[in-house]
Amino acid sequence: MRIFYKIFDYFLYLIIFGFILFEEYIWNLIFKDIYLYIKNLNIFSKLKLFLNTIENRYLLFIIFSIPFFGMEYSGYLAGLSLVDGKIFYVFLFYSIKVLFTIPVVIIFNAAKKKLLSFKIIFWSYLLILKIKSSKYYRNIKKKIFEIKNSDTILNVKNKINLLFEKESKIKKKLKIFYNKIKGKFNGNS
């Protein structure tokens, strides 16, 4: 029985490590700024006002479910693309997932009380809160923070920054490549 608990512990660490990896690196480094920009667009403030006028919790659930299923399906397609080794499609579907995530988060926050009255949403929300308050989450988060701020990682970041300094060869080559691609899309040869 003891070995079962050890395997279960490692399994939890693996799942939570994936969750933190998504949250820390993919979300915070790549998509958070895009999310904040789009979230502050005028259309979403109007959506929030509209959602506050809806009394029917089932209608709110339907409004929430449509982008939620789009978000989840895009994530599923990104996962399938990753397994197939199609990296372009991974980024494409994951970007689409982020676009669906924005209205999901806005709808959830605007109608949280009514949406949490549905048991499936309530239990899912509690599970996320439980994961974030678990010892596994805290230990992994602490370890990732230590690694992220270690001398080795900081040295690698500094070397990468040096590669992209003002006059580096790599930066010049990337600019040439970018201009060629841009020219092809603009109809220039």
C-alpha cells in the first residue's frame, strides 16, 4: 500500500508540475499581455454589463459553455498536434485556445456566483483552488522559482540577450529573413 502512495505522490507532482509550467511559462510569458490587452477592449466591458443584466442562470451557463468548449477543443487539437509533431499547429491551436479563454474568464468573473451554483463548475473550481493550496503545488512552485533564479539560468538568459544585442549577426539575419517573408506576403518578390 505504501508504494501506491509513493506512485500517487509522483503522479500528483507530475500533474501539478504541468499545471505550473503552463501557468508560469506559457501563460505568463507569452499570452498574459495579449489577454490583458484584449480584455480591456470596449466590447468586453459591454459584455460584462450585459451579463450582469441576465437573471437566468441556465442562459448564463449556455453563454459560458460556448467559448468554454471552444477553448477545450482547441486545447485538445493542440495536444493532438503535439503528439503528431506538428509544432506550427500546436501554436496555432493554442493561440486559438487563448482567444477562447479571454471570454471564458470574463464571463466567469462577471457571473461567478450564478455559475458556481452549478455543481460541475463549483467542484471544478474547488479542485483548482485545492491544487493551488496543496503542498505539492507550493513545493514545485518554490523549486521552479529557485531554478528560474539560479545562476545557471541567469547566465543562459544573459547569453541569449547578448545574441540579440543591437549589432549581432543573428539579429541581422532574423531581420533579413523577416523582411523576405513580409515581402512575400505583401506581394513583393
